[in-house]
Amino acid sequence: MQGAFIGLFEPDKYRTIEKEKKEIERLVVVIEGADQDALTHGVDHGQVVGESVNFARDLANEPGAYMTPTNMADRARDVANEFGLSIDVLDEARMEQEGMGSLLSVSRGSDEPARLIVMKYTPGNVREGSEDELLAFVGKGITFDSGGISLKPGENMELMKYDMTGGATVMGAMRAIAQLKPSIPVLGVVPCAENLPSGKATKPGDVVRAMTGKTIEVINTDAEGRLILADAIAYAKKLGATRIVDMATLTGAVSIALGDVNAAVLGTDQALIDEVIAAGKEVGEKFWQLPLDKEYSRQIKSDIADIKNVGGSKAGTITAAAFLKEFADGVSWAHLDIAGTAWGDEAKPYRSKGPTGVAVRTLINIVKRAAHSSKHS
């Protein structure tokens, strides 16, 4: 059922000629001896998940001019209002009050203001704020990434509209979770910013202060995703998250290491990492664990500040995770680098070229498995 809906998506949203329209008029599911209620539940579940994957793909496919941080926050509000999630959107003034200097440093070069989206699902049997355990998903929402002052090459820069795929993944998962109504609460946090060069932009060598008070030397302004995730992870912790899974199109290095087959997973809690891999395997999404030994953290030591935002040419995916680890202390944490898997350069028999919607189904399955285990614990 999921595949039927996922197969409908085409990236030709703005084409006016030679456009093929796909829609399902009738779908017949035949299973001999099946339980009618179970079958209906399965069909409904598949439709919710398939539509939510396509929702995330549609966000990732939008040009940067139509998917600014403000637009992304508006789409999140629409989802929250339609499906019954609580939502809070922090503007730059509130982020300033929270001390989110790392996140705000990224949006400084753009005329588009940053936004921090907070979506919350609370099951009917749990009073909001009363839970001991809180699972949070945090997704990178860079709505367009030029690289900033450390400008990217022009070739293929148009694809950098997809740099908010981590955030779109969180929003798609929360859209489904709100409808599937699991028995555990789930938090979704999406930091959104546009990374552009201007006279106001953060410069290489600048030092910024994160929400935790930790100081960061910005060596390369194109390593901006980790800067916005740092404050978002810290804010998720402030809101009570005890387990955090973040996801981001974070490094080009992950494409060199794993291509477009596996997404990378790293973290501080082996049980959570194993859970991500197992949940992904059940829905046909592949995650491969990379190491995160403490020695890698030496590469991000700064001479002028506490840490720096890049660790040199070696082990780029791992040192990016080592940077995020600095802000995930005290919680169970896993990081997914989906840069190599979030965009498909060629069509597959089951999926068009363009945004893949990777990890949406895995996140939904993590919640489903966690809800099941909490019932039986």
C-alpha cells in the first residue's frame, strides 16, 4: 500500500507541458482468509505512511524561493492544525533570548529570517509535560545552501534546495504519527535557515556562542547544518527529550563513503543505533554504522574557542557527528547522515528521480516499536 502511493510522486510540479498525471482511482487488495479488520487497518496505515513520505518529498522538491524558513513553518502549522499536533515556532527574537547564537549565525547573511519549528504529539492517555521518557526527532532545515561566504561551486548548486530534507523528514514523520496515534509522546524539532553570502554574513574565523554556552570557531561557513542542529538538539533537551535522533543532509563525505545505498548512523547509545538499523531494515531502508571514537573529537579542537565546525579532510562524516556529540551529552543520541540517500539522480521502477523520502518510514517504525515495547514493559 505504501508503495502504491510512493510510486505516484513525480518531481514535475511546475511543468506545464508534457505532464503525466498519476492518481489511484481504485486499489484492490486480495488476501485469502485475511481478517477484515486487520486488512482495513493495514490499508489505512499504508496510506498514511505513503502520503506522509510524499509530503516530505514535496517539501524537499520545492525551490528555495518557495520554501523559505517562513514557508516551512507555515507548512508545519498546517500539518499541526489538520492532524492535531501542538506547535510552537520560535522567531529570531525568541532564539536570541534562548542564546541560540550558533543557529542565528547561519541566517545572518540572508534577508529571510530563521525559524525553529517545534511539533509535539501527545497521546490521549498522557498529560502533556508529565512523561518521564520523551523521544525527539531533530531535522536540519537549511532551505537553501549556497555555502555562505565559503561559497559552493556553481555546478549542481540548484540541488541545494534539498538541504532541508532532514527537517522535511521530521515533518513527514510527525504528520503520520499524529494520524497513527501511538501510545508514546514524540517531539519534532526543525531548525530552519537560509545560508547565503552578504555583507552581514558570518565569516570564516568568526566565533559564535551556542545555546549551551559552548563557543564555536566557524572555519567554513558551508559546514552550517551542524551549527543549526547544535542549538536544536540543546533545545530538544531543554524541552525534556531523553532520546534524540537527528537527521541531516550533512556531509558530502557520506556519499564518498556509502554512496546512495546506505545512510550513515552514528551516536552515543548503541541500543538506539541498533534500534534505528533494525527499524530501517523492517521497512527496507539501509543504515550503516560508522565509528565515533573519542579520538575523532581531537580534530575539532579549536585554538581560539571550545571547538571548531570542521575537522579537516579526514573522516568528514565522523567529525561532523563528533561536533554534534558535544551538544547531545546527557541523553541517548543517534545521528543519521542522509546526504547521499535523500536525492535519487535516476528513477527506479518503484520511485521517480528526485527526493526519495528516505528515513520517514524508519522514524515512524521507531515510534511504533517503542510504543509496542512500552506496552509490554
